[in-house]
Amino acid sequence: MITAQKGTKDIYGEEINKWHFVENAMRKIFEKANYQELRTPIFEATELFARGVGDSTDIVNKEMYTFEQKGRSLTLRPENTAGVVRAYIEHGMHRLSPPVKFYYTGPMFRYERPQAGRQRQFHQLGVEVFGIDAPSADAEVIATAITFLNEIGLKDLELEINSLGCEKCRSNFREKLKAAILPRLDKFCDDCKMRYEKNPLRMLDCKNLECQSYLAEESIQNVIKSEFICTECQEHFEKLKSYLDELNIKYNVNKLLVRGLDYYNRTVFEIKSNSLGSQNAVCGGGRYDSLVETLGGIKTPAVGWAMGMERLMALISDFKVSRLDAYIISQSTKETLKLAQILRQKGYKTEFDMQGKNFSKGFEKALKSGAKYAIILGEDEISQNKITIKNLDTKEQQTITLEELFNKIE
RNA sequence: GCGAGUGUCGCCAAGCGGUUAAGGCCCCGGAUUGUGGUUCCGGUAUUCGUGGGUUCGAUCCCCAUCACUCGCCCCA
């Protein structure tokens, strides 16, 4: 038997209804907030991710599905911000009046060991806003995320925010942090030693307990807690917080929050759930003011986030499924096919007994299908050009013409 | 890349060394060819993830392997 590959899943049955529910909510909320959908290809030049996501990240170093095709190195997208930025640049969208706002959804690919909330092919939904420097864009993007999560009925989520500062204050901070850590460096884990060289900020969210304990030391904490970010960045962050307060959006400032991708600056945030197991981040995002330039465009500020669809699905319990309106019971396949088509054209979700054995079986199937009405199209009805409609909940039934039926409903 | 657990029908499972591998759900057929999910009867695993080994005998013990699940890491 050929089975689905490790870390991939078929989505069907009950599950697909959830996806439709979430996708419908997504369209509704993002369209209302004037985001436009952007669909980018599933594979891109490998270089896009190497430069965009950052070559110090695990994603680029060990998790990409890369293949050679006619001398080109291609990669299945591990995330979609780089692709959206590429499209933004390629189509000269800097000429559009800002903000330029996109949302997207689709499969992403990362070669990792699967576990709860983590697959090799998984789906993200995200938004990106280009061209706005002001913290209003950060607030808008976070507020839209919250609105969407509320729409699909998710509660008990925690929003964490932080500011990484801009390039200037960041490099300042980086040097101070390195200086504070240096005397203890040999105690940290191997990963942290590597991070120390490539991106020391990422040492802050190391999950290793020993590393955490060294980070907790006063000399290092003093640096972490110090307001290293410049006045401008600080103002930016303060404004964002005041907007969130105004919108009544609760948040915790987590100074240890560092997003794993290299492109973030200033605002970073994460939305977590306590009921998800160890992969508990539902949404992650932040500002990336230099990515457009890094990828060859003109310098354009931007902010966005991505959510993990599968993680959302794991949190959704109740949602409405559309019920079958009519189930046709008949032994005349021709008449049944015709009637089914008419009912479907009129907008009724309709199924029929394709085996057409006997009325008993037909009713049994009608009931199991969960339909509201059984429509009986027997010899008697056909000869009178009528139908018998039975409400399967109340058991009332009557024999009428189709015209009478539609008049009654309308 | 590292660590742990689990593999018996489509699903949930019992059996844990001894002749035909329980049971339940689902599905299918019949009792019941113009009216109901109930009930009753019947049907569905030459085989216990795969390959070796131990044994007179292995679903059961051992080894390997594969798959899945969970955790670390990382992230959404």
C-alpha cells in the first residue's frame, strides 16, 4: 500500500468542514479589513529563502525541501513572507498608494520531525502590510489577527509582544549582550555558542534550562532589562501599546520574545494557546523594515504575521455544518435525477437514493443522511405529477405539486 | 539530529506460549418490495506492521527493520 508521506495528511470528512469554516471566516474578516488575497507559487528560487528568511536560521539550514531542476536550485516554500515580498518587488507595488495589504493561505513545507502541531506539509494563513512606518500598521495587523481569532471562536489566547529595536539600537544591544555573556559563554549549550556568533539575540529564547539559568544572572538580566532601544523605537513601541490598550486588546510584554527569522526588527509578537501541547504558538509575526531592500526592492517598511492552520483546527471544537435539505426516495432513476437537479438549482442541498431498492431502505438512508426532508417520488406521485414531502423531524407529510412546494417555501 | 511509547479488520479493541484470533461500532444482505434510526437473523481478519531468531508450537518471548504517536530542538 502506498501511504501519505511522513508529516503529510489527507484532509477530509468532519475535518474539511472545519477548514471551510476557517477559510470562510478568513475571507470575511480580511476582505472587510481591505486586505487582498495574494497567491504566490509553492516553489521559488532557493536564494529567495536563503536571503529572505536568513541563513542563520534553522529553517534555511536544515529544514528546506530543495531540489535541482535544469541547473536551477528550487525550494518548496517553508514560509510565505519572502514570496510575498518577492511578488511585491517584482510587480513594482511600491508605486501603489500605501498601505499595500495582502493576505494569503496555502501549504508550506519544512523537513522536521513531525509531532503534535507540527507537520512537514502544513498550512499557514498570513497577512503582510507594506509601506507604513507608523505603529498604526502594527496595531492594525495585530487587531485583525485578534478579530479573526474571535470570529472563529477561539478564546483563552495570550498575546505577547516585544520590541527588538531598529538596526542601530539592535547592534548596540547585541554588543552589550555579548559582553555580558562572554564570561559565561563556555557554560551555554552548543546551539547557544553558535547563536552567540551568528545571532546572539536568539540565545534569549533558548529552551535549555541551564542556559535559562545563566541568562537569569544579574549581570545579564541588567542588560536584558535595560531600555536598550533608542528613543524613536521606544516611542514606536509605546504608541503600539497605547493603541492596543485603546482597542482593549490584552498583552504581555515579553522581553525574551525573539522571533526565529532574521528579518524582524522593532515589533515582534506571538499569540499562544495553553491547550495545544508543546507547539503552542498559534500566530507569530512582527515588523520587517529592511526585508524589501534586502531582496532588491527599494526600502519599504512592512509588518505581518502568519498562523498555523492545523493548530487553529486543533483548537476549534464547535462550528456549524450545513445540513442536507432534501433526500429523494424513488425507484425511478430518471425522475430522481431530474428532480435532484431542479432542487439543487433552486439552492437546496440535495441527495438521493442511488440504489433505489425499496421505500424502507430509502427512508433508512434518508434518516442516516440527516436530511430535513424526504421527498418521495413513487409511481403514484409520478403518475399524478406530484411529490410527497415528509419532514423527517416532525413526521408530517403531504403530497403536492412542485409548484406548490416552491410557492410555499418562497 | 537526539530521546520515549505504540503497532491485532475501515474504527475501537480482547487474547500475552498451545488446536477454528473474542466482542463492540460502521458497512452489507435478509425478516420488511409505499414509510423510519429500534429489534432479530446472517455476512465481512487463512491472520496479528515487516523480516529473521528462540521453541515441538508463536499475536504473545528475543533481535532487526518500517510506520505512527509524543517529547527535545525549532517554529506557525
